[in-house]
Amino acid sequence: MTLEENPFGDLLQDYIVECLPLAEEVGHAFVELERRWRDGEPGDELLASVKGRLHTIKGNSAMMGLAPMRDVAHALEDACGFLGRAAARRGDEAAALLVSGGGLLVDLIGDASPETDGTAAKAFVEEVRRFLAAAPESSSAERDRRQTDRRGQPRIGEGDGAGNVVRVDFRRLDAMLELLGEGLIQHSGLTELYRRLQRRVGACPEMEELDQTVLSLQKTLTRLESTLMETRLLPVSTVFGRFPRLVRDVAHAEGKKVRLEVTGGETTLDKAVLDRLGEPLLHLLSNAVAHGLERPEDRAKAGKPPEGVLRLQAGAVSGRVAIRVSDDGRGLDADAIRARAESLGMDVRTADTAQLHNLVFVPGLSTAERVTTLSGRGMGLDVAASVIHGLGGTIDVESLPGRGTAFTLSLPVTLAIVRSLIVEVDRERYAVPLSHVAETVRAEPEAIRQINNQGVTQWRGDLIHVADGGAVLGTGGLSGAPRSYYVVMTAGARRRGLLVDRLIGHQDIVVKGLDPALGRPPVVSGTTILGDGRVACILDVVRILEGAGHVN
Amino acid sequence: MSTEGRAAVEPLLGFADTLPAAAPNASAPAPTLHLLTFTLDREEYGIPVTQVREVIRVNSITRVPQVPAHVRGVANLRGRILAVVEIRTRLGLTEGVVTPSSRIVVVEVRGRVLGLLVDRVSQVTKVPVDSVVPPPEEVVTAETDFLTGVARWDSRLIMLLELDKVLLLNG
């Protein structure tokens, strides 16, 4: 049942919004507890910290009539209370019980509906009952103490300024963005009209006033845009929340010891980007545990501590967000990749190590198929990379044998509105995201040389390849005249010039998707509507720089 | 309904919803198909009117690099991006030229909204189911199985198209 069909949809949505982060924090704490107990630490404050959250979840679930969630939260509360007293029972068995319950709670709440299946919840409650029954103690005095424990737990979300916070369905923000987008399109239409009018009427006080009005409208729209964008931002920790349990589960299944270190969880991204980021990150992490990190005995042989370290770091870097997944494992095996590539008929004789490493993103070359069958998770490194590219991001891999592997993602903060350079090639207009534009240069015919039938020019002291826009975009020089400009496009360390006929100007464009009927054209990442109502394609700079397109 | 007629109707999956509910009753008025017809070159084609959302004039169609051959491009449908299919090349005709009579027929098939670029829209019409015969075997191949029948009616030949297959939505 979808939420739309559910009369309790809004309430249920509120319930999920409030309880899911709590459940994720609880799950997170359980994974951490398991690690601490293994290290012989008591972890009392962690046990205490989850109880307030569990209590809130239990109360909210009961209010919504969601018995499975209520019962699981209740059972976990009991188990935590018991473990708080019975320090002797703390250990792997107890931790496994808590972690599985925490995971169950997250799953139940995430998919909450009045029809939620209670079978798993019943089984878990029974499991907790057996665990507690195996214990010798439970007196009324302790139950009293438990009651006192519960008071004094601050409820999450009751911090400063909570009274000024309103919960808004994200779809409303999307609708507002659509409207803002239309406003931006209308504004550029108005600007266009102003220019035409000015040519016809010439200078006069009214034209000047119109100019000022159009200008202040632009300022207002820009401010509206940045305010709206801010409301759409969420900390990446909302996605990172489910990773500790995942990493733990994969590590268990693989017989590995792994410590996950998460930093930069407060870095913010547009929810639309975040929503699509979970799967690829999940894949990178489980891949790192399954293939990157070695078994404890192999690590010992290599002179490393038995526990592998997996780092998930996020941070803002020059207007974009960088996310890095790194491990201190065995590193990529360049020789194995070379052998695999050759068996697939690829010519890798001249490839250097870095190029070989980047082949892990090629379909069929990633070892991801094994992860999928092994842990039932993951999507394939090639698919992960294409999701990142689809978000307008880049993904790079570095690796040192025996030292580890690091995947670095660079992502735009938002997908919705992208400041772009509008160019014209063979009478079609295209948008190039400004974040990928280094410079626009007038194309002097003598400055562009042909080497091996490829255009090459000097740019800032380097030789760069200059491709013909018509060749890349498949329109092949309809006009026959030489192009007037080239746009130097960059993505990561790559750069290339693209010859175009005209530069139209800068514009904030509202990104619209590609219809599935269009397939997945390699050089286009989306579409937008320009001021005159025409549709323009948004160039996928990352993939063009990777060589997509008709390069002759 | 004769067995011959039934044989002709059965392949008309996409048209089934245009049949009156009481169709099997022999005493009821002859069942009809409710069609929107359009022309490509000189031939007339029909699609179920229930799948048509609207017909719009062609303003500008933006080419999209490296898309399947039957995709003409994208157009602005009141702020929404509409993929426009070059139905002519799907039917084995040469790529069309946009003229003042060209139209985009906006269809909804399996929940997806797409535009069909056609040379001219003729009319919305009803044809009796009995007038539909299966297409001649020689002209139907694996590639042209979107042709589900031919309506011979009112001295016209209307070729009935199965949009799912024309638009490759089932593959």
C-alpha cells in the first residue's frame, strides 16, 4: 500500500520522519556496543542513551497502532534494562540480539504501514524472552530503578527553537521548486523581451525603469532560490545512519573484523541527491569489507592490526560535496584487473596502473557480481559509478598494494537548479553546467593545430584536446563555417575544449529529467526549458570528457 | 459475431477497452472501435482514441544527441518535457519534414506520455469491429507486428496500430 492511498498517510509520514532517525541512532549504538564489549569496555552510557529513544519509539508506535514496532521497541527496552544491570551477560550473544533487533526496528519503521507484517517482530520478542528467561534475576526493586532511569531522558527534538520548526512533506518543496523554475524561465523570457523592446523603442525613462524592475526581480528570485535550496538540504548523516549495521553484517558474514569511522556527517546535500546516494555508497562499503579488507589472520601476517579500518568521510570542497570511502586493506590487484580486461578482449598493453584501477568501473570488470550473491546487497561497481555520474558527480579510485583503496566521490550540492553556460552548436542550444566550465576562449583558427586528426591547443601552458561540438553532439557541422569559440570543460583532473558556434550567456536552469524513451544518451544528462520556451539538452561533461560522443 | 470477426478482434489488445461492454450480445448494435486517425505519406493509420490525450501543433522539437533512431527529439508541453517519437521511421518510411499541417499526437500508453509526430491528423472516427480484417500475412514480419489489423470502411483503408509495440514499450 502506498502512502497516497492511506487515510493515515500524513500521520504515518510524520511517524516515519520522527521515529526512523531515532531507530537508526539506536541501531548505530548497538553496533558500537558490540565493538566496545569485545574490547572489554562496559558501554553503560550507550545503553542508557538508547533507552530514551526506544521509549519514544514505543510510545509513538503504540499511538499509531503499529503493534510490531511497539513490541520490538518494548523488547529492546527490556533487554537494555536487563543488560544495564547484568553486566555479566554483556557479550557477543547479547550484542547480536540487540543489533538484529535494532535492524528489525529500522526496517519496520522505514516501511511502516497499517498492514506491516508482525511475524518477524513476534519472533524477535520471543527471542528476547528466551534471552531474559535464561537470566537468574529480575526483582521488583530493579524494575523500580528502571522506571527512574527512564525519567530524566531528554526527548530528542526538544532542543532550542523546536517551536519554530515545521514539518513539511518534501513533495511540497518539489512543487515549490517547480514554481520557482517557472519563475526563472519567465524571468529570462522577460529579459529577452526587454532587449527586443529596447532595440525598437530606444532609451527612455520607462525603459530604464523596466530594466531596474527586471533586475530586482532577478535578485528576488535568486534569494528565493537560495532560501528554498537551503530548506532542501539535509545532513549526509541521514543516509550514513544505516551503514554501521550494514558494515557489521557484511563483516560478520565474511569473517572480518572491521571498525567503521564516520566523519563529516553534518555536511549537507539536497535531499534529492541524498536519496539516490544511499545505494552506491552502500555498495562501496560492502565491497570494501568483502574485497578490500583482509581476514584477521591475513592482516596479522601482513603486520597489520587484526581489525580493518573503513573510513567514510564527507566534506564540502569548493561548492561541491566530496565523499570518500577508504579502507586499509590489500588494495586493488592491477595484474588481476589486467588479466580480466584482456580476457574480455580489451587492449590494455599501454595502460598504466591508475588507468587499470579505473577499469573497475567498467561493466563486467568489477568484482561486484560476487558481492551481490554473497551478501545479497550491492549493485555492481559499474552501476554505482553510473548512478554517481547520473547525479552529475564523479568517482575516482586510488589504491596502493597492501595499503588500501580509496574511492572519492565529488557531488553537486543540488540537482534541481544548475547555473549553466548556454551555447549554440549547429543551431541547437545546449546548457553546460558552469561548475564544469573553466574558461571560454575565442577560437583563433591558427591557435588550434591538428595532431593525428585531433584538434589540439595551448591552454594555460598545457596542451589540451579541442573537440568539435558538432562531432561530439552528432550534428556534424551543418553550417560548414569554422566555430567561433571553444569552452574549456573540466571534471576532476580531465579537461577538454569543445568548439561551439555561439555563446548565448549564463542562466540558472531548472533540470528536468530524460524520458526513458530517449534511452541513455551518453553525452546528455538532462533537459531544461530556456527563456524562449525551447527545450535544451544539458551536456554530461563528465562523460564527454571520458570520451563519450562521436569523437573522430 | 462471426468467427472471422473474432479472429480479427483478438489481436486488438490495445483496442479492447474501446469495445462496448455488451459486445457478445448478438442483438446489441454492432460493436465499434473509436479511433483517432492520421496520415503518414498517403496512408491512413488509426489508434484507439482512449490512448490519445491531446493533439498539439509543432512548435520546436529539440534534437537530442545519440538517441534511438525512432526518437525525433523533445518538445516543451506546457513546462513538461515531452519525448517525440518519429513514428515514420518505425513504420519503415523516410524521416518526415515538419510542415504547417504536422501535428504531435500526445498519447498515454502504459502510464507513459509520449508524442507521435504525424504528417496530418484526419479525424476521430468510429469503425465497426466487423470491418476489421487481419493484415495480409506477407506484410507482417517480426518488425511490423505492431500492425494489428486493417479497417476497410467507407471506401477507406485504416491501418490499426498497437502503440505498445510501435513505441517499443514492452521490450
